[in-house]
Amino acid sequence: MFLKVKLPWNVVIPAENLDPKGLILQRSIVLHLLDDFACRKATKDLGYFLAVMTLESIGEGKVRQNTGEVLFPVVFSGITFKIFRGEILEGTVHKILKHGVFLRCGPIENIYLSCTKMPDYRYMQAESPVFLSDKHPKIEKDVVVRFIVIGTKWLEAEREFQALVSLEGDFLGPVSE
Amino acid sequence: MSGEEEENAAELKIGDEFLKAKCLMNCEVALILEHKYEQLQKTSDDPMNQVSQVFEKSLQYVKRFSRYKNPDAVRQVREILSRYQLAEFELCVLGNLCPETVEEAIAMVPSIKYFYSIIKCGHPHTRGRAHDDEAIEKMLNDLSLIKKFE
């Protein structure tokens, strides 16, 4: 789910970017914020950071004794993407393995659908591998699949989320566009 | 796997901060990100180089998975769904997946069933399931009308 969130953030501005005229200061705060935001990529609580929408407020700057940098506490609103257990989403198949498929959904690439969670489907080794079913459309690369999230995991080192998903449920499976 | 054992979006258990957070439908995110990208195109020769990977992947995703493209239609979808006192999360799941039948809507957002039963209890005259389905059906009809006239 895409979320609109309000986030407090600390922006550190090097002394040389400070200017008595507020406008340039505001500009460098925004630029730093955008950089930080893109670098941070994601957090466990809020999910992936997509974009900054508006800068809501800039608090009073505090000078750092050692470096002369000034730290400004700011509040801004932005868009994030977080995946929830129990959520139903649509994604695109990008890799097919013998034991399941990997899907892409929003900024997340590691969405795993195990063959044990694909009732009635069986793996078929062909020029391009595919999962076939007698009752449902086949699952191959680039097919859009509607699934339910059964587990999520946050990888701190990579700053990435992984998810396990399933097709067990009504109205889940490949979607014709 | 998940840290919060309790989390289950199907029952609308997604934590208070997210329940109150404003959710966005894919089509709304598409409008916002496309606008941002257009602004970048004006100031940079290579705008794709200016955005993060998260931005790029998300833009591709919402472009493909938006049911409504026209900004007016996007606004109307939120307006119509807002009349049904849904949680933000439920509203966006419905707007994203556009279920065609009542059964599909309940399968996609199981919590709307609980919601309608809360209303039911609040009424002096007990409203049966048929009535609840009627309300959901009307909502789906309204949505499909927007799609038709887009």
C-alpha cells in the first residue's frame, strides 16, 4: 500500500551553505532532504521512500560545536510504500524457478510465491519455464498475478523488504489485463 | 516472519499509525509521481538519472497498475468511495483492484463485512446481509460508471 506520511527529519547543512537570506537556506534544506531521503531508501516502520511532497515546517537550527554544521529539525510529508501481511496486491512475474516464482510489486522485487502456495499448478520445463494448471491461466514471465501476502521480512543490512505470498483464496491468481 | 504477530490487513489489523495514515491509490500515486517526473524533465537532460531506484520502479508499477488514468476520474473514485465510511486502507484496496462483484469485493477486503455488521448492530431495525451486499453492490456500480465514462 502506498502511504502519505508526515515525517520528522534532521537535516544537517554545512556552514558554507548557510546564507543570511532565508531563501537560499530553505533551498539547501530541501536539497539535502531530497538527497537524504533517496539514500535512506526504506525503513522497517514506514517502508520504501518514494518522494517528498511538501516541507511542512523547519525548526530552529542548532550549531554543531565541532564542525560548524547546523542541524535543522524539519517536518515534511512524503509518499512511502509498505507491504502488510493479509494485504491483497497485484504484481508481475519476473523469474520462474522450479520451486516457485518471484514477483515484482511497487519497489519490491523479492516477492516469493512458492509452488506449495499455488494450488493446482505444476512446473513445466520448456524453453522458458512455466507453471501450468488445468483450471487457471498459465503463470509465466511478465504475467500479472493477484496474491495475498502471508509474511513479510525486513532485511536491515540491505534495507529491503521480502515477502512471501500465496494464491490460496478466492479471486487470486493470474489477471488478464 | 513479521515482527508484529498480530498484523493482518484482512482484518484491518495494521497498527494504529497506519490505520490513521492516509493511504493512496495506485492511480493517485501515478499522478503525483508523473508530475514530479515532468518537473524534473524541465530542469534536467537525463531525468531518470536524477531519481532513486525506488522512485523509478514505483513509477513503472503505478503506471501499469492504475485502473483510472484521467485526473478527474481519479478524484471521483476517491469521492465516491469516501461516501461509504471505509477505512483509508479499504478504500485504496477497492480503488486499486476494482472488484466486479460483491463476492470479489468481500474476498479482496474481508474487513468490509465486519464494518457493515457494526452498522447493522447500531440500527434499531436489524439489517440483514442482503442489505449489506446491496450497499457494496451500489458502490461497485458507481465505480464501474466512472470507468465507463472516463
